Amino acid sequence: MINALDLIIAYLISLISSFLLTYPVKEFATLIGAVDHPNHRKIHKKVTPRLGGISVFLGSLLGILYLHPTSEHLPAILMGAVVIIITGILDDRFSLTPVVKLTGQLIAASFLVSSGIIIERITLPILGIIDLGFFSVFITIVWIIGITNAINLIDGLDGLATGVSTIALISIFVMAIIDSQIMVAFLSIVLVGANLGFLYHNFYPAKIYMGDTGSNFLGYMIAVVSMLGLFKNVAFFSFIIPIIVLAVPIFDTLYAIVRRAFNKENIMRADNKHVHYQLIESGYSHRKTVLILYAFSALFGVMAILFSEASTSTSLIITVIVLFLIQILAELAGVVMGGKRPIVDYLRKMLRRLKKVRNR
């Protein structure tokens, strides 16, 4: 049974803790030289402390300690999180190589797999439930590392990764409440609280960045809660639910991989061609770009919630709507058809006509 009062208290503990802890973490980051320097690829113009992810981690941990959930998986989840945090701190301070960072993520993933957190099956229409068998461990590791890095890649603007992660976690929390998945609800609500406490310091203009410490931790935890909750859903197309929830970072990651492969570039090499940078290049301000991506994340979150409770026919309709939204996002970012925006331009024309009709 999920106690609403306990959830509220845990949320407040995480929020207030993260908010307050960010002040000493900021000083600590500056003291040890874990700071982000401006360069040609980055938007910010001044040296900014990193390591904000420590605040998010500690705030979430305090919320979980209050809730003290009984789960056989919790020790493995926490051990994996500690590995991710240590790897992130070292990267924020010393700029680790991609291989070293990947090793840390694999170690964290191994804790989860060894504890039994595995994507064992997916549900498809007509075919029903498909047992992944031998491939389940491989797919689980790919999912954990993929989502961890997807959140990391979208962490390019002030407050972007924090906000997008929060919206995804709120969506997962709502579905967990609907399905009475206590552990998922507990983890989601404390992460939401810790994120929002940190967002006060991280929203544009940011006073501190979460760094790889935070983006990797959030990606790791979102991968965890999605496996504990979303993949357990036995509805048709159940495997699509977590993909819809995380549509913005997944789209950005896939776009980055395809773009770099097409240009014969190292897919691990950072650049300034991500969706958020493209939106700024298209003329949107820093703040407006972040809010646009928040709006898309929220829309995808709502679609995922509806999808999780929908019939087969309704699921197909929602899938079409999701694809339509992805097309609009891609057009806004100028990443399709050489920068052409047929649907966006048509919608703008329709809005202008509506305004003219109203003004008559």
C-alpha cells in the first residue's frame, strides 16, 4: 500500500536536501577544480562549477532512507549508483576517456543484472509476450548504458537534462501509482524532489552544472525505474512505453549517432550539433529552447501514460501522434529534409489564419 503522506514527506526531504546541499557542493567543486570552462562548442561564457549531481544523489538518498523500502534489488541499485557517482566525479575533475567511463557504466550495470533486474520479455501485438531468453542480459546492459548516455548527451543547456529527467520521472511515477508499483513510485518521487531542488540553481543562467556526475546518475536511475516498472507492463506494445517517456533524449542520441556515422566521425566525440544546439541555431533563445524541449517531454510523458492504459487500437493512434510530434521536433531542430519544415510551416499558416478570423 502506497502512503501518500510518506511520499510527500520523502519528496520534501529530497527537494530541501538537494537545494541546500548544492551550496557546499558548489564550493567544493570550485575548490578541487571540477569546473566547466567555456569553449567554441559550449554556450556558457564563464567558468561554472560542476558536480551538482552529488546534491541530486544525496538528496535522493535521504528521501529513500526516510521511506526505507524493502526490496531485494535496493542494495544492488545503490551500489551501482555509487559506482556511477564516483565515475562521474572523476570525469568532472579529470576528464576520463570514453573507455574508462564505459567501464564504470558496465560495472554499475553488472550489479543490476546480478541482482535480477533484467528485461526478460516484451509484449507485441498478435505475438503476445516474447521471452528474450539468452538476449535478455545483453538487451538489459544496452538499455542501461544507452539511457545513461542519452541523458548525458542532452545535458548541453542550463536546466535541460534536469528538467527533461524530472518530466520523465513524473510520468513514470504516475504510471507506478496507477499500477501500484511501490518501489518504482518511491524511487521516482525522491528523484523528482532532488531534481527540482537542484533545478533552482541549474536553470538558466545556471550557477552550477550537474556534470557527468549528475547526468549519468539520472540516466542510470531512469533506466533502473523503467526496468522495474515500465517493462513489467503486459499491455500490447509495452516495450514502446519507456521509449515514449524518453523520446527527447533517445531521439537526440540516435540523431547524434547517425549524423556522426554518416560524416565518418567518432560517435563518442562531443559536438555542438545536438537538437538543443540546433534549436538555438534556428533562432530560439537559450531559455525558450529549454522550455520547448520541456514541452515536448511533457507531451511525450502524457502520451506514455495514456498508452500504458490504452487498448490496441488506441495504442496505434497514440503511436501515430508520437511519430507526428517527433517529426515536428525534428523540423524545429532543422535536422530533416535539409532544414525544410513542411509540417511546422503549415501549422504556422493555420495559426495565422485563425488569428485573422478572430480579429475580424
